Amino acid sequence: MEFNTGLLGRCFFAAGITTVVSGCAITSVFNPYPNQAQTYQSAIVADSVPNRSVMTDAILLDLSEERESADGMLYMMESGRITQLHSKFEESKQDFQLVIDKFEQQDLASTIESSDVASKGAAMLTNDNAIPYSGAGYERIFTHHHQAFNYWGLGDTEGASIEFRKVALEQQVLLEKYETEIAEAQEEAEENDFDISTVSSEFAGLDTVAGQVKSSFQNAYTFYTSAAFWEAVGEFNTALIDYKKAYEINPSVEMIKKDIARVSKRLGSSVSSTDLNLAKDDEGTVVILFEDGFVPSKTETKISLPTFDGGIVSVAFPTYDTELWPRSISLKVLDDNFTDYGLTHPVVDVGALAVKDLKEQIPAIAVRQALRAFAKYELQKQSGDQLGLAGALVANIYNIISESADRRSWLTLPNSAQVLRINLPQGARELSLTAGIAQAKLPLEIESKKTTFVRVVHVNNQLIPQIFKL
């Protein structure tokens, strides 16, 4: 592999200037994103917590100011979730609409090819954080999931149904995109005589967690939520399809088998099961959607790569510390008659989706990192040749400082999502909710043959409930 050192020198200068003037994710280039995200996570607190509203408003203002930045879609993901969990559905809707618009722009190949040239040039001599954030597949699905809740919270069930319908289409788009990216990464590796397997083997430790999910963007939680939504509005055919998809992704949840049998019977099919979890004439249904904790953040690992002239360069890669993988807590549910409905059922490990996504991205990351490492190595040699020992030392210091893994991801997402479907007598009821040391009492008005959706988020040792009706 040969490099034009004069050209690299000019690229180095241009990349540095481009990074500064274009606002290409400056805060993440030299400051790991998880450090920033801790502040965003702290903003998800119950409205009843004293003196927290001022802090949350300040954080949201800071995020809003980054709306048009290179990492704007990531900041709006964080902002959209924070505002949604404070029931500011209109504000959240605007945040997620920006994210959706960005995803749609990415689907236009010509837009990507023309708009990313400058940022990729900057990234060649800094790190991947200089590339504008483009989102992961599972984040794209969760974006529409959250947007559906925004429409729902605003009383627009038609808008919610449109977002739920987009999930199947989005997964097809993601499948095609993934296959294209893998092929392009392999082709670029071959063109530059780089063996991807030499790097991929370093990430074998992620396989246990990544193996828990079939793909990085198939989300049983979203399918279950949409299925329960469709069933509640009487669209049983669509509900059955989504229940089956949720069960196919996560067949360990026995409750979903009852959901499939119940909807199948409503459609006139003969079913062998007698336990359909069906509400009686004087009962209403409560679907509990429980989101626990925060998805793990990426860490950094250094891998040594041989250069084309026999040297060695150390390259930073994003990874996950699976040795310290968080364990999710389930939600315990009792009613005001002390009836114990047990625990919520885990349907998706969001952390596993994130790990799977990283595994899928390793080939493309490896090629970029290798090319960047070789470019920096050449620049260091050029600096030594032209400026002597001092020049080589400065270039070496810059390479060390700028060599940072891209650890960006949507970090206010939950670590896991769980579900539970129960039937309660009509009238005023109260649920007692417990997760770890967090407890909450939730008054409900149950209507016969109607479905009430209760979303409960467990973060910062608090339970944040929201009620959605149809």
C-alpha cells in the first residue's frame, strides 16, 4: 500500500480545518460520548423530584442547541426520549421527526456520497467521531417506536398506526443496507490488501451477548407493542402478524403464545389452548410495557496492526465490556386486592442489539481504522523527515491524542424491555409496582372490554409511569 506523503500533508491540513469549521462532532472527537451522555441520563427523573426540573430544562436547552450539528440526530434521539418521558409529546415529536428525516436522507445514496466527503476526510486523520452520526439499525426502529408513542400521547391514533406500520418496511431497508455495507467493506479491504479477519478475531468475546439476538434490528418489544395496539383497535389480522413476529424473535415468552391463540380465535380459527388470557365481560385489559435501566455504553480497546513497511501501529476500536454486563430487573405487579400478577416478561435485550450491531459493523470499521492508522503513520514519518525529531514527536503526540474509538450511541435507551398483560374488573383500580428498591402506586380507571396501556420506565432508582388509552 503506497501513500503520497505530499498529498497526505495537504489532506492533514484540510482535514483539520474542515473539522473545525464544519462542526463535525467536535465534542466527540476528543471527548468520549459516554461521558456526555451521563448528563442526559440524569435528566430522566420523575417530575416530582425536587429541584430537578431546572436541571432537566438546562440539559434539554443544551441538546436543542446541537440540533443542526453534525451529531444532531444523536442529540435529538436523546432529547426526544427525555422529553417524552416527561410527557412533552409535541416537543419529543419534533425531535424524532428530525431524526426520521435524517434517516430518510441517508437512504438517498447520492446525498450520502456528496455530503460525507469533507467529514470522512477529517476522519482520516482524526477518528471516526469526525464522521456525522448516522444511527444504528436498532436505533432506527426505536425512533419510530418512540414516535408512535408521541402521536398516541397526543391522541392521534392514526399517526401512531402509521409509525407502527413503518417497522416492517424499515427492517427490509435495514437488511438491504447491511448487506450492501458488508460487501463494500470487503471490497475496500481487498483493494487495500487488508485482511479483516485479523481484526474480527479480536472481538470474539462479544459473540455470547450478540448471539442472544437474531439481528441488530429485529425488535420483539416493538412488534409486541404494535400487536397489542392493533388488537386494541380491532385490527386482528395485523395484530396476529406482529404477535407471530414477536414470538419468532423471542420464543421463550410463553405469554405471547396465549396472545396468538386469543387473536387467532377472534379471527375464527380453531385453537387447542383454553388459556387465552381473555378479559371477561366486566373486565378491561391492562398491557404493561416495562423499560429497565440504560443500555450499556461502548468502551475502547487498542489493537496493534502491522504497517506495509514492517512497522506497528496501535489502533483504537469500539467494543463492549461483556464481563460487566448489567442484569435487568423485572417489574412486580399487584392490584388493590393484593392479587399478585407476577413479573413482567423480558422480550428484548437492547444491549444485545447494540452488541450485535457493533459486530455487524466491524468489517467497515476495521477498514477505516487500518487506512487511518497507515495514513497517520506516514504523516509521522514525513514530519520526522522534514522537521526532524521535534516534528516526529509532535506528530506522534497528535496521533496518540487523536486515536480515539467512536463510542457514540443512543444511551438513554433502556437496557431491556419487558411486557405483561393482565385483566382487571372495571372501575377505579390501583396497581402497586415494584422494581428493585423503586416503588409506585398507579391509579387506573378500567373500562369494560377496553385496553389501557401502562408504560413504566425504571431508571435512577425511580419508576416513571405513563398511561396511554385507546
